[in-house]
Amino acid sequence: MPGNTIDDLLSATLQRVVAFFEDGNTQVLFTSDVLELVERLLRAERRSDGERQLEVAVAVGSLRLARYLARQDGAGYEDIAAAAEQFAVVARYDPSRVPDELPYMYAMELLRHSEAVGDGRRRDQAIDMLRQFRGQPSDRNLLLEAEYNLGVALWRRFTADLDPEDLDESITVLWRAVALTEAGTSQRPMCLSSLSVALRTRFDHARDEEDLRRAVACSRDAVAVHVPGHPYTPLLMSNHGLVLQALYDRTAVPDDLAEAEGASRRAIAATPPGHPEMPEMLRILSMILGRRYDRGRDREVLDEAVSRAAEAERSTRGLAPGARVGILVELAAELRRRFTLARVPADLDRAIDSEREAARARKPGHPERPGILCRLSTSLQTRFSHLQCAEDLDEAVETGREAVAALPQLQEDRAAIMHSLACALITRYWESGRIADLDEAVSVGTEAVRAETASDTARASLRFRLGVMLMSRFERLGDRADLEGALVAGRAALEGAGVDSPDAPLRRRFVLSALRVRAQHADDAQNLDEAIALGHAAVDAPSTDRGGHARASADLVLALIQRFDRQGDERDVYRAVEIGERALALTPGGDPIWVELKNVLGISMMTKFRHSGDVRDLNSAVEQLRGAIDGCQPDWRERASALGNLGVALTARFTHTGNEPDLVESIRLGEQAEAESLPGEWGLTATWSELARSWLTLFERTRRPGDLDRALRWAVRAADHTRDDHFQWANRQFRVLSVLQDWIHVRNDPRALEEAIDRARAVKANLGRKHHSRGAVVGSLGGLLLLRYEWRGDPDDVKEALDLFAEAVRGESEWSADRARFQVNVGIALRRRFMAQKDSDDLVAALAVWREAAQSSAATPLTRIQAADRLGDFASAHDRWDDALWGFDAAVRLLPLLAWRGTSRSTQENSVAEYLGLATKAASCAMTTGRVDRAVELLEHGRGVMWSQYLETHTDLDELSRVSPMLAAELNRVRAGLAATGESAASRSEFREANRPPQEWTQT
């Protein structure tokens, strides 16, 4: 053991340094007392003069440097750090005594240490030292090594911090390193390979095609000049695969992908197990295999991609969390691919676990954290869509919000991350109906569109999604600005997709739907014409997407129906039915679009019934709409609308047939639709309006004031919540007027009458002369004026009422059921004026118009009977017995139509009971004209309406069998079904079965 003097300690230290550097003796550096020796020397040095301090610093620094150089275990960081500290003192006095390579060695050890422990401060220090060192060495090889390592260090720092200046400097430095290499040297391939990776990275972020071209060229040059079997071969080949994968992503050339896979496999084959670069090589191969699966959909390829990524993940479990992030993200990506293919929940669960671990490894503020959180949010949304677990959706929203909050203002994938959050929010809105989620989805989606500047295709996709969100908010709140925004976004998305894009049909359907809805709110034929043109283009185009073709058909049907309602061209309604039936026939029953097609076809059949008056069309509408409701899921977004549509059809059938259960069920369905709708939902006004119509219809049967009060309440609520530019505004105002007429009669309220007349005049003034609802509104105003005439006797009121009724009649075609109803009103007004003024022309005109209404085959049976009965009463009261007999005779002959076989026995009896005295009046009239035989016939006919129906189904068919055996057999089968039909049906299916025999009887 040396003495305690500084000279003794200094001599002992230098002896060990000389023994290592001159004799290669390493043992003297690692004896148990060596560090104690150093510590004693440093304590002695503190008491010495400046010259001795310099000598001590050189001796201690040299000893620690010798220990660093002699170590074989890679644990020399403390020694090189101590050596650098001592030689920093030396540099202040005599820089020439500092070893040339020391700063470089220290910088490299700092880099290795910072990567091992995740110390960014030491990494930055090492990079600064390498920058300073570049200008010092005269040794070309050392300078080359320093340039190369600085370039790689700057690239690594970019991948961690995403500072573009680091990446640019890295590429510049690596270009210098390549320039320093000579052909045939072992350094050149690795410099070229590392440069190619840096260029590829800059291409990924800046999308400069020149960077990708140079990256590929450098990588190919590296492969061409490398020495097979050299230790750097695996890393070089792995880098080559990574660069070629980027080239394939840009060009989609299969040979590029095959070359990338071959290079990656050679890299792995040449790397011994346990090598620290193996996990990254496995990750790169997994990425390449994922691309290959996307191209060929080979399950074995996908399984290998998952297996390689999983192997990489297992081999890094002992590393620091930050070193595993890229591998965890790649494993999750391949697991999601396989889940999409095989729907194995364990794959998706494992993907989510991997992404959660990756997110934990990237602390707040790390530039990669937002992208990882976005992927996690997307995976959670996928799991929600399959398992319907609300916790997944809530976590997806919160994770997406955290990702957006962590975004730097200029981050490259900002738009995609914001879009993912918007999708999670709109999904949760569709589940919960929370307006706050919907508003936030629109806000975030709008920001996503603004943030996307790099890709026109991506921007078009984001615009389309934003359009969907805006349309959802319009459907909920009815704000026209949202509708206009949705249409603008949809058109831009369609234009950005291109005609041949696979997304074009979906976007075309969206624009079609938006135009159709817009046409509902503005009397603009161009909207519908454009929508129908888009629909025909979608339906007529060849497509392998059966579901997309069916949805396009449904949208086109609705557009055609809407145009028919506006313009009355019967070709539209028949074309709509044809398209709907064809699409339904081509759609399997289990397909979700099948329900939507049933609903749309039911709407088109209702519209056709309004045109044709054929009850078979109405029955078909009811059948289709029942099928839609029976086949839909409870959470179907259109369920409330379909319930309302079925209610409308049943009310219409009640009006046509008098089957009271139809009306009762219609009210029940309307109330169910109202209960299932979201508060404030745009479609609620339609539900309220139809409830008003059903309650009014029920009042007309029961005459209960409470039914009328309910009708008025629903009608006013619907009208007051409908904007005056909405296409149904006039119809809903008319419904209020219709209910008010009855309400005024029942309540006998003159003030309410004046308010109703003012309301009717305002509605009429707001309608164009060709508006499809004008006739109904004009007729309603006429009825109110006629009522005021009865109360006040002002002849101007009855004159105006007649003019209005005549205008309503002129506005309807001869095939319109409403025409006959308006004609009945004309006759009533003429009769009342005749009673006041005794003008025989009014008498003649009233009888003539009622006769025409009674003969209308388009009118409902009830309207025709009312016209004929009024004709008979008015004519008999003024001794016009021939006219009276014609009217009563026609009314009696129409009675069986009120007692249709498809209704229950009690309903048939109630319908006929309203005209119990009709046959007596008819017989009395016949007796007055001397036609006793006809009087008897009329009494028998009126008395035996129900009995005659029974006899018709029990008539001997022998004569018919001789003439037409097939027709006789068919009649025999149908009347057997009629005999088996009970009083009521317990279920919808039984109701359909009960109604089939009477329909078949009528047709046969």
C-alpha cells in the first residue's frame, strides 16, 4: 500500500496506468483497492498547489479511461464519466494533454446510457458533444464514425420528440458521412442504409416524393455494395425492408412488397436469437406481412404477422416501457386486422390491452401519445359495436378527448385523431340521445376538416362524416343551417371521391337523401330532380354491394314519392313501387336493409292508394309496414317513424272500410311512436299530427268530446312546432282547421270560429295556387265560412264558401277521393243558400253535384253514401221524387260497401246502423212514385245487408262448376276461409290471416 504523501499516491496511480497502456495488464485496474487509491489521491490533491492539481487530474483521468477501455461487461459509464470530469480540468490548463478520442467515447457512452434509462437530458448533452467533436479529429475514420453516430442520434431524437430540425440535420450529417466513405469500405453500406431510413422518415412526415425516391436509391445502393456475412448485414437488410415497405405503400406495386418481405426475412435469418435488434426486425416483418394480407386476404399471412409481432413483444418484456411502444402498437394493429376477419373477441381484447400499455409508456407531453390514444379509442369503439358495452364507448370518448387535448397545433395526424373522437361522440349520441355529444361531435368534426390539408381524399372522407353528423343534428333539432351544411359537405365529399371510387355510391346516396330532405323544406323542384337523377345513377350502375344498392333503391323510392306528392305525375308513384318491390325481392330477410325496404315500400303503396283508391294497395301498405316493425331491432333508428307510418295506413283503411280496430290500433301505435321518440326530435311533429288525425277520426265515430279535445291538442302542438317553410306546414295547419270545425260545432264558441277563419285565411295566403294542400285548406276555409253563415246569415259568407268549394273541386282530378268530398260540401252550401234565397238554380245545382259525387268510383263508400242520402233528402223535401228515388236507391245499394267482410261483425253492424232509416226513406219515396215493387226490394235490401252477405257465401255452386270449375273451386276455398274467420284477432299475424279471405272473396 503506497504512502500517504501526494507523490506516493500519484506514483502508484501512474504505475497502474502505464501497466495497462504499455503492457496490457488489466488486472491492476480492478484490484479491490484501486478506487480507494483514487479517492485518497483526490483528497490529497485538494491540499496541493495548482501544478500538482493538473498532474493529479491527468493521472486520475487516465486511470478511469484505462478502466473504461479495459471493461468487457458494457458497464463503463461511471469510469468514462469520471475520466471526462478530470480531463475537463486538464483542458482548462493544457488541452494538448486531453486524449483526442475521449470526447467522442464519452459522447457515445452518454448516448447508450441515456437510451437505456430514458434520460433525454444526457442524450441532448451527448449530441452537443458530438457536434463539437466533429471539427477536432484529424483521423478521417474517426471523423466518419462521429458524423455517422451524430446523424443516427439526431434521427433517434426526432423519433422521440418529432422536431423536424433534428431530422433535417440528421439527413445533412448522414450525407456528409456517406461522402467521407470510400468505395469498397465496410462503412459505406451502413451509412447509406441509415441515410435511407432517415429519408424515409422524412417522407412519412413531409410527404416529399423526392425523399422517398432518394431513400429507395440509397437503400438499394447499400444492398448492392454490402459484404455478405458482415455483422451489419441483418440491420442493413431490415432497413431495406422498411424502406421498400414505404415504397409499396406509395405505389402498390406487388414486387416492391415482395422484395421488402425477402429483405426482412434475410435480416431475421442472419440475426442470432437474443440479439438486441431482433425485436425491431420482427416488428418490421410484421408490418410488411400486414400489408401483404391487405392485398391478398390470406389468413395464414395474417396469422404470421400476429405471431411475429407477438414474438417481438415477448422478447422485450424486460425492457423499459418506452422501448416497447412501437412493438405494442404494431401487435395491436395486426390483432385488429385479425379480429376484423375472424371476429375472435380475444384478439380485440389483447389489442386494447397492448394499446393501453403503450399509452401508459408515453407520458403526457410525449408527441406519440395522442396517436396511441387515438388507436385505443378506435379499438374501444370497435369492441362497443360488437359487445354493446357502454363502458367501452365512454372510455373511447374520454380517451379520444385526452388525445385531442394533447395534440400540438401542427401535428401531422391531427385531423385523423379529431375525427376518431367525433365518431365516438356521434355513436354515443345515437345510443343515448344526448344533445351535448351531438354538438361536440359536430364541433370536433368541423375542426378535423379544417385540420386536414395534406390529402384531398382524406379531406373528402372527413367532409362526408361531418355531413352525416350535421344531418343527425338537423333530424333532431330541425335547424336549416345544419341541413345546408350537410348538403355542402356531402357534395364536396362526393366530388372528392371521384366517379370510380368505392366510396362514391355511399356518398351519392347521402347527397340524394339530403336533397330529398331539403325539398321537404323548400318548394324547389330542382332539389328533387337532382336527387332522383342521383338515385337512378346509383340504382342503374352495376354494383356488387347488394346492401348499398338496396339503400340507394330505398332513397330513390322516397324521392319519387315526394315528387309525386308535389307534382302528381303518376309515373313517379308506379316507378317507386316497381323499384321498391324489385329491391325487396333481391334482399334476404335477415339483412338489416330488408326492414328499411319494407318500410319504404309500405309508404309507396300508401301513396299509390291515395292515387288509385284501390284498397288492395292499402292492404299491401299495411302488410309491408307490419313486416318492417315485426322484423326490426328495438334500437332501429327509424322504428318510431315506421310505427307512425303503420298508424297512418291503418287510419286510412279505417276511413275506407270502417274497421274500428284499425283506428284503435292506429292511436296506440301513434302514442307508442311518440313515447319512443327522443325529446325535441324533428320527426315528433309528424307523429303528433297523425295522432290528431286518428283522434279526430275516432271522434267522428264516437262523438265523445274528450276525443275531440285530444285531437285538437295534438293538432295544435304539431302545427305550432312546424316551421312555415316545412313541406308539411300546410297539411298540419289544415289538420288544426279540420279539428276546429268540429270543436266549434261541439263547443258552440263564436270566438273560436273567428280565430279559426283568420287562421285559415293566413294559411291560404301562404300557399301557392298549385300547392298540393291548397284544396284541403280552401275547403276547410269554406266550411268555416258556411258555419258562420248559419250563425249570422251574411250572404257574403255563403257566396265566398261556394267559390272556395268550387276552387277545391277544380284542383282535384276525377280520380281523386277528395274531389267527391269537396263536391258534397258544394251541395251543402248550395242547399243552405237555396233555403235562404229560394233560387231554383241552387236546388238543381246541388242535386247535380251530389249525383256526381255519389257516382265517383274514387271516393270512399261513406262519402258516396253521404252524397246520395243528401240528394234524396233534399229532392224529396221539394217534391222532386224521381231525383229523390235515385239518391236513396244509390245509397241503399252502397250500404254493403260499408259492411266489408274484412271487418268484424260488430263493426259491420255499427257502420250499417248509422243508416237504419235509409231503406225506409227509399221505400217511401218509391211508393210515392207508384213503384211498389221497387219499394219492397229496397226494404229487403236495406234490412238484409248482413244476411245477403251470408247467403252469398253459401250459394250452391253447381251451375258455376259447369261453366268454370276452377273459379267455383276457388270460391269454395275462399268462403270456407270466411266461415272460419272469427270476431277478432288476438295478434297481428292472426289479423292478417283473418283479413285474407275477405280480400280474396272481393277479388274472386
